[in-house]
Amino acid sequence: LLAFAVYGSISGPSSFMEVNGVKKEFAVSVERTTGKSEVISASILPVPASLLPTDYDLIGKDGHNYYHLSINNSDAINNLVYNSIPENHTGGIIISYSNDSLASNAIAELKKQFPEKRVPIISIDTAKAYEILRSINSNKNTNPDGSIKLENAKLEIKYYGVDKVLYPSLILAVAFLLFAFILGISQLPTVSNSEKISGDLGAFNHPQVLLGMLAIFIYVGTEVTTQSNLVEFMRKSFRLEPSHTSHFISLYWGGLMIGRWVGALTVFNMRSMTRKIMTVIVPLIAYSLILFVNYLNGSPMNDILKYFPLIGILIIGFFLAAEKPGRTMILFGLMGAGMIGLGILLQNEWSIYCFLSGGLFCSVMWPCIFSLSIAGLGKYTPQASSLLIMMILGGGLIPPLQGRLMDIFHSTYLSYLVPLIGFLFLAWFGWKIRKVLLKQGIDYDKTAATSAH
């Protein structure tokens, strides 16, 4: 954290397009690493389709700063324009492509050709590029002689540098050092383990371990995949700028919190009726906390209130699962798959909430998978635990599959087939592992339900 505070850098632009004095948010992606925060506003200069090297020799060297709009989808034109922009130029090049994969390839080509150049590269989708051109070429934006009034079409980008997170990073660094100091002077009890750890790979001889490893891999991938594409999904499907989606993302992570708060009730020694009452009250308290935080943040409360029916579905799920891990996996896996599938079919505003519900149904799967996978292992429990933890790498390998599906089908909705399949597998895992354990004489659902009461 200290190293990041001193040497780190971030980029996270918010942007606006201004035409004839009217400013509106405009989504862009910027390839730029900066050590400072700044706002760069410059006129948008369209690049002619029949560009020749001699046409562009003096552009950008006339003392004016421009965002150079290239819509030719040509590496040769992009290279020519990018190379012509002076280093002290505070605008940049705007490239447009029909999908993110093509834009990424074009950016990589520019960086390959000009590795030392530090001029920003802004990428937008083709529809936005034509929106800019229509604005620039409107009657209001041309002089009597037909030439363009460049000053009437501008792009303003707010670049965020490391100074935005400097003080939080330093505070966290100090907090970690303080925590280390407290641990160092604390008289903690000596932790000892007389259990002999086996040196062989005996854990692999237990089918529940292999099933559990695959389940953890799929579970973490499903949890990350469901959330990681939500901002892009809302931008492409509902034209919501990223700055207008943070309250939706808070509902996803808040859903994880709600489910885990309810799951934590099992560690308390309560009467059966008290536990049932708390299963209803605790989710409402957690949801109220999400409402309160979003209210303080000025979020649209109607969007948050529409999430409430999902809390009711979660509560019903907990009662039906009856604190049995295997049954919980089956029910929550099927409910998660059902909601994701419904979101794909609806293709309207409610799709957002269907996808957000993934947080609720993922919330208690980790402890269920873990406890079922290490049941009856004896001396191989530590080894199996290590293998299960290792499989969280699914969170890094599965999300790219969703991105690939989006590129293939050009649909953010169909990309959610990935978490849908993930939830279905997790439901199957709950059914399959119960059978595996029963063959070994272990009725884990019965044991867990008895100990909970």
C-alpha cells in the first residue's frame, strides 16, 4: 500500500460531450496511465476518410488541442494520426470499433508501433462515433461557407490519478502496520496440532474432495462472472453510464452480505422459533442498511426498492433449505439458475434485478461446499482443505468465457449463459455429493440439521 501510494497510478475517466453548449455524459474507454488528476476539454476533429500523410502534417501543431476522431477502422490511418499528434498535445486520438475485441487489437497495434508515445487513446463504439459526427455536421455546427465550427463540438474527459487514492492508501497502510504491532505485542495462546499430516495424496481417493474442488472452481467463477459484467451490461443494454450504476452494484454485494448474515445465525444457540423469527428479521435489517447507505449517497431509491421482492424469495429459500447443506446447494443453485434464465428471456429492466439476485443465491454456497467436501476425511482434512482453497482460481478463468460469449453473440444477455450453467452445476453438485456421502454412511444433511438445533 505504501508503494502504491508513492509509485502507483490509476486511470478511471468520466467523460462528457458538449455540442452547442449542451453537455451530456458520454461513455468512453481510455488507455492512459497518469500520475495526476486533470480535466482535458478539447474540440473534436474528424479525420477525413481519404487522409493523406501531407494532409495531416500540420494538424495538432497549430497551437490547438484536439480529440482526433478516426472512424476508418484502419490501422494505417490510426498510426498516421497518432504519430502526428505532438507529445505536448493535451487531447488524444479517438478510435471507434463495433466491439471491444477489435478496439483492444487496435490499441495494442498503436502501442506496439509507438511504445514511447504517451498520447491518450480513447475508444468508443461505432454508434457513438456516428453520434459525434451527426452533431458536428449539423447545421448549427457549420459556418456559412460550410466549414465546421470546431469549438462547438467538444469532448471533456476527467482523468483520475493516484492522488485520488493517496490518502486512503496511506491510512490503510498505517492501519496494517498498527495491526501488525498489536499482534506482535499480544500474548496469544500457542497453537498446536498433534494430528499427524499425511504425506501422500490420499485426499484424492475421496470422491467428495474431487467434486468439491470442481464445485469451488465453478462457484467462485459464477460469483465473479455474475457481477463483473453488470456495468457493461447496463451500459450496452440500457445506456446507463458507469457513474449511474454504482447503486445496482451495491445491491449485488449487499445481497451476498444479506445471505451470509442469515447463514451466520447457525453459530448461535437459539430456540427453533427464535431462529425462524431471526431468519426473517436479519435480512430486513441488512436490506435496511443497504437502503440507508444508498440514501446517504443520493442513489435513486426507486431502483433500490424494486430489489425488495428478491429478499422475500431468499427468506423462502432459507426456510425450504432447513439448514441442510446439500439441500441448500440444490435449492439455491436452481433458484439462481432460474433467475439468471429469466433475466436472459425478459430482456428488459427486470433483467438487471434477475442478474443481481445472483449475489443472494451465491451467499451461503461456500460453507456448504466446503463442509460437504471434507466430510469423513479424518487425517486428510487439512490436505483436502488446501486443495479446495486452491480452486478459487475459477474466479480468474471463468469470467473471460463470458467476455468471449459476448464477442461471439454480440449480446450481453446471452453472455449470462455462463453463470446460468454454473448455477445448474452447483445444484447438481448438491444432489450428487449427498449420494456420494450416503454411500460412505454419512448423512451430512441430517447431522447438520440436528447440530443446528
